[in-house]
Amino acid sequence: MNAVFQGPVSWPKEYSSHPADASLYGSPKRLRSTSMKASGTLKRSTATEGRPLSNGSTANRALTGESSREITSCMRCGACCMKGGPTLHAEDRHLIAAGRVRREDLITIRKGELTHIPDREGLHPAGTEIVKISGKGRTWECLFFDRAGSSCRIYEHRPLECRILKCWDTAELLSVIGKDPLRRADVIDPEDPVLELIEGHEEECSVRQMEDLLSLLSGSNEDPAAFEELEELIQRDLTFRAAAVSAFSLPLSAELFMFGRPLFKLLGGRGVSVREEDGGLRLFRSDSSS
């Protein structure tokens, strides 16, 4: 079962340089406990590997021979920054108003997207839209992390989650997750026509629509009507974006803030895949060879 999207809308090459994995706080292991040797080499803690941290976890320890010491301050290893940038909260709005963080530095995770949430296992739908610092290239490494100096380029003006993050004790960070998230409308002028576009996009191309159709195609289910609707939804999303980019001369970074990632980028591991072929996009079941 497959179809080719014909017409003027093609797969923008820039999308290929952006990470496709579902992620709300960067890697699902962004808040996993880590330990560091005295030399500074990063090492996973076997005590908490693969499990969420509990409130107040103090599993981080540096082991040197027979002695050990508990880490109680930042070692500037960069692990947290490399695993993903922070989610922004209402308290961070001033950073954008002051130009410390631009809208082009942000990406929106739309309501309903499957995401990794630090204190829960597996993937879960985002209960509300989330705005976070974007990544670099095909990774979620925080845009503002300077690897060469193992430092933050906006340290003096870093967002709330970065200020309170302590890898050795995550209680304070976990306490703000999901609370007062910054929304796109919070940082866009109410008179800006972009807001109307965003609202229209949510009505016409919502993640909920995609999830409802995918549920009809789960497992071995073959529902030609649902498959056709999904094709049309993916096409509509791309068409909407193409029109907005043309009308407002948007770079990819601004588009990802305004509309989040294209729906076809959210299909990975869902039993349906997309590839460019014959001048269009081909949508097919992942177990299909054609």
C-alpha cells in the first residue's frame, strides 16, 4: 500500500538535517544519573542506567580506586547539554523579549507528539505544546553549548531549567516539569498574522489527527481509507508549510518554531514511512518492500 504525493510540494532538503526522533527534553537519558571518574571521563552509573531518576536521587558518585566521593557541584562535563536543550517556562519569556534567545533558536513540540518525559518510562503524548531550545544539526545537543570550552554561550542568561538542574540531585528540576510551559502565543505579538497561521495549522494538520489515523493502521490492520486520509494529512501539512514559508520568507529555524516538525518526521517507528521518490513523497507501510 503506497502513494506518491504529486504536485509542487517536495521534500525540503533542510528537513533531513534535523533529528527525527521523538524528544521533549532531548535524549530520554538527559536526566539519567551519570558518574565521572576523577579524570573527568564520563561514565554511566550502573545503578540507575535505563531507569528514571526518583526525586532527590543522589546516585552520582565519582569512584577512584577504593575511595569514593559524592558529586555535589557541576563538573562541566557537558553531558546534560549534549543530551538536549531545556524546555522553556513562562518565567523564561523575558529572555526572548530581551533578545537573549531568538525565536529562531527554538523548536516547538506540538500537543500530542510522543515524547520522552524524564520521570516516566517510554514514550508519552505531550499534554500541551512545549517550546524548547533547538538542537544542532541532526542531534539534540543544545544550540548554545560550546563543546570546545565545555561552556554555555548564554550562561548568564540561561533558562530556568538550566539554572536549577543538578545532575546529582534532580528533585528541583523534576518539580517544574510540565508546570507553566512557555507557548508560542506567549512570545508572538497578538497582532502578528503568524498567530492566525499557527491556529489554522493546528486545525488542519494536528498531531491528534495523525495519531487517530495511525491507530487505525496499527499492527496488521489494513484500512485503505485511513491510509489515504493519512497521505492527505501529510500532504496538507507540507502544503501549508510551503505556503507560509513563501509568504513570510521563513528560514527552517523559524518554521520549526512556528509549526514544529513536519508530520512525516514523526512517523519513525510507527509502521508507516516516507521517502522521496519520482519527484514526490511516497508513503508506505514499513513492512512493504515497494
